[in-house]
Amino acid sequence: MPNKTLKILSSEDVARGTRAFHLSKPDGFNYEPGQTIDLTLINPPEMDAEGPVRTFSLVSAPHEPYLMFATRMRDTAFKRALKNAKPDMELAWDGPYGSFILHRNPSKPAVFLAGGIGITPFMSMTKYAIHHKLPHEIYLFHSNHLPEDSPFLNTLQEFEKQNPNVHYIPTMTDLEPSAQWSGERGIIDWNMIAQKAPTMKSPIYYLAGPPGFVTAMRDMLKANGADEDSIRFEEFPGY
Ligand SMILES: Cc1cc2nc3c(=O)[nH]c(=O)nc-3n(C[C@H](O)[C@H](O)[C@H](O)COP(=O)(O)OP(=O)(O)OC[C@H]3O[C@@H](n4cnc5c(N)ncnc54)[C@H](O)[C@@H]3O)c2cc1C
């Protein structure tokens, strides 16, 4: 039995085909919002070429008493094991890892560009900023096909209502023109950013999601004159 283990306490759907898992927090586990954890299946009933380990951004924030991650429940050996997880199932863990964390200088706004499940590190950073009453302005753009695919949509809308520094801008790329939806439509582009954050000066951009999304967003920002040093990104391989 590996010596560093934690338990799955519970799980819930947070969008179509997308589940969040609450985990016990190991004693002394300290992390910064935006960091990741490596989770390993212990004696899985089956394995595929990708093996038993996956990296997940933590959705929880450090002040919360449990850990949480969220993932698209695709039909892979790892995800089948998660789907069939009984309460108290143990996972081996390693971490935290990563330097995808919020900048300290509050005079620079944070612009988060999330593609689908790429919302996970931004959940943690936003919760942290709210909890600690950070003065940073946060503009969180979140692109999904449809509202039902959009993880944590209601939670993020509540964050925005309760916190004047948090601006949540969900956009849907696959809506029928006749569909009811009061938010943005289409991919995140420079016009959308300029329209939603017109007075913003010297922002730091944070990009997370599938590699194709991250590449497209980097290219879009650079084509519109964003300084490369102001762009930070995290790619989720396998999507
Ligand atoms: C820094 C970092 C942070 C991450 N954070 C998160 C996170 O918060 N949440 C999260 O879910 N993931 C996160 N990931 C990615 C995660 O580690 C897995 O790679 C991802 O969840 C895919 O795992 P999987 O078991 O579904 O697919 P894998 O078994 O890893 O996929 C194997 C291959 O199968 C293909 N494939 C499998 N299913 C499908 C499908 N339905 N459609 C098309 N192709 C398919 C993929 O092309 C892929 O190449 C992160 C990765 C990194 C590096």
C-alpha cells in the first residue's frame, strides 16, 4: 500500500458528463490556489495505455477543509474507476505541483480565459481572492459549447453577484440562434475582452483548458498586442 493516500468522500455532477470529487485533505497538505495534485489509482481493476496516474488542478481553495477536483467523465480506464468509486475509496497522491498561481500585485487585473473544464484552477483562485478579500479585479471568461456543459455555472454566477471585483463572462459556442441565453455567444475574442473590460490596464492573462483552446487564445492575445510576458497558461493534455 502506498504511504501517501487520501479518500474520496463524495462526488457530484457539476455539468453534463462532468463530476466534482471531494477528497479528504491529508494532514499538513499546503497548496496555493491554481496548483495541481497527482492522483494514482491503487490496484485498479483495469488499466489503459495512459496508466494509473492523472494530474488535476485543485478546485478547492486552501482555507477549505477538504480537497476537490473536477473532470469530464469520459470512457477511459481511469475515469471508469472514478465513476465506480465507492465512498472512502483510497487514492495515492503526490504534490502539490505547479506555478500557475495568482500574481501578487493587485494593481494589475487578472484576466482568466477558461476552455470548458479549464475552469478548475480559476475556481480555486477566485474562491481564494473572495475569501481573503483581495483587491484584484478578476475578469473570468469561460467558453463552453452549451450552458449544460458549463462546469460550476451557477456557483460562478453567485460569486459575481456577491463580489464587485469578480466579473464572470460565460460564453456559449454552440447555441441555436433561437435558444434562450442572456450571456455571451461565440468564441472568446479580443472584441469580447475589450467590451467587457474596457478600462483595464496592464492585465495578467491566465489561460487554461485543452491544448487547442490554449493555443488559439495565446495567438489571439499576441495578435492583438498583448505582451507575451503577461500571458501564463496551463494545458490539459488528453482533451
Ligand atoms: C497541469 C495539468 C492540470 C490538469 N487539470 C485537470 C483538471 O482540473 N481536470 C481534468 O479533467 N483534467 C485535468 N488535466 C488533464 C488530466 O490529467 C487528464 O489528462 C485528462 O483528465 C484526460 O484524462 P482521461 O482519462 O479522460 O483521458 P486519457 O486516458 O488521458 O486520454 C487518452 C487519450 O484518449 C483520447 N480520448 C479519450 N477519451 C476521449 C473522448 N471522449 N474524445 C476524444 N478523445 C478521447 C485522448 O485524445 C487522449 O489522447 C490536467 C493536466 C495537467 C497537465
